[in-house]
Amino acid sequence: GLCFNGSAFILYLIAAIVDASSVTNEQNSHNYNSWAASSFFAFVVTFCYAGNAYFSFISWRSRTSQ
């Protein structure tokens, strides 16, 4: 679980940064709100995976210390 969550965090972080950098506020761009929302939720998912990786790490450390 730790490896999966850690690697998913890294991959989603890269995808969220690329998604956020592609959002432009042009006058004739009608998809601005959609791109902004996808960027926001990409970072939400990224932080969820980061939290899950943290809790997986804590669980792994508690099992190995006993």
C-alpha cells in the first residue's frame, strides 16, 4: 500500500502541475471553468494520496517496530 500510494502521489502531482499550467484565461476560451475545476480537483486527489501515503507509512513503521 505504501509503494502504491507513494507512486500515485508522485504521478498525480506531476499531472496536477501540468494540468494547472495549461489553464489560460483567454477571452474566447469557453472551457476556462472546466480546466480550472479539473486543476483544483487534481490537487485535491493529490493531497488525498499524500495523506494516504503518510498513514500507510505510519502503519508500516508501527508494524516493523514491534
